[in-house]
Amino acid sequence: MNEEEIEERWQANVQAVQDAKKAQLEALRGWARVREDAHRTARRRDPRYPVLNAGEQARVDGARETLDLARKAVEEAKIRFKAGEGVPG
Amino acid sequence: MPYVDPNTIHNPATGTVAPAAWGDVIRDDLEFLVDPPAASVFNSAAVSVADNTLTTLNANSELFDNDAMHSTSVNTSRLTAQTAGRYLITARVNFAADITDGRRVIQLRKNGSGGTTVSSHRAVIDGSSQTLVGFILDIMAVTDYWECRVLHTAGAALDCTLQEWSALFITRA
């Protein structure tokens, strides 16, 4: 690799960490939003017994899974930066 | 993850149960406070530095780095902010023993341009090695980076060792 390629790889890896961190924050906000929506719907459906139905619970769990994956992606991006590996895809 | 205002996740109201996402962000924020971004790296061997030539020092080893501020394979001289904030940047460099008079200088450089001399001393010429320490406080945006450079006027190449090269997050900017 020449100096320019090294610099490009470094920039790409730094950017990948930043992008992963942004995605993590978005996933956290997304999880909060999905959960809030699901509970609001459940309250509207039955204020005395506001339990999530299977679909709502699946959406909340899915959003939580997205957050877990986003956290993992941040750690992986950091490892790639430290190792100087190329950004996948 | 850097500090996140919990109110951007959920604004608690009296009598309501705080959602798990809110608890998560509080936990993340506490984790950030007890373990803020910090890196301390070094070079495990001396490098030969030519006379009167500003030379960037690489760091091939890490004592710690909790925020991917340093790479051990690409641009190893750099300490990069992955989290914006106010940072304390410090450098400790050992200059090998020499009996020639002259200067020993540490200069820190941000984002590959300019340079600030943080330590400049007359050489110790009694045959003992000389260790210089320098530091700088800076407001760093994400992707900003610092490098440590040295200069000496020993008259011939001199071995220098980057013994400690660190960046410590102090507060958010």
C-alpha cells in the first residue's frame, strides 16, 4: 500500500467507527420509540390491562435486537480500525 | 458510546414507569463517566532520528485504548478522537545518551499540520540519557488526531524512544 492508500484506509476506518456509533444511537432511540408506540397502542386498546400482543412484543424485541447488533457493530468497527483492516462491503 | 442526554430517549414524568431504553442510556452514560475515552501507547524500541530533522514517532504498542483512538497497524503515530471533547495530550520521549551539546525538542502536531513545541531543553552531555515530557490541552472534534514529533541537534543520528503517548478525555466540549 502506498501512502495515499494507507490514508484512505485510515479515513475509511475512522468513518466506519463514527457511522457505527451513529447507528447505535439511532437504534437506541428506535428501540425507545417502538416500545413507546407499542405501549401506547396497548393502553389505548385496553387501559385497564395494557398488555402487548404478540406482534407488538415482536416489534419491541426486534428493535432491541437491532440495538444489540448496533452495539456489536461498533465494537467490530473499532477492532477493524485498530487492526487497519478494510471496511467490509 | 459518548454521553447521550437521557431526556432525548425518554422524558420521565411523575407516576410513569421509565422504559428499559431509558435505563440503558443511564447505564451507558455511567459507563462512559467511569471509563471515558483514554489511550496510552508507546513504541517498544528506540528509533534512530537524524540530526536536526523533525521526525514523527510511531507507537507500535498499547498500554490501553478504550475508544479505538490508536491503530497498531495503520498510521500508528496518531491518537485520534473517536469522541469529541476536551483532551489532555501528553508525550514522554527518551533521547539516548550523548556527549554533544544541542537541543532536544518534543513537538506535537494536530491533523498533520503546524506544530507546537511542548518541550525544549539543552542536551545533557554527561553521558546519561535524557527524558522529556510535554503536554497540551485541546478541544478535539471526531477524527481530529495528534502526532508526536522530535528534533535534536546532536550532530549525528540519535536514538529516541516514545515511552508514553497518551490522550485522555477530560470533559465534553
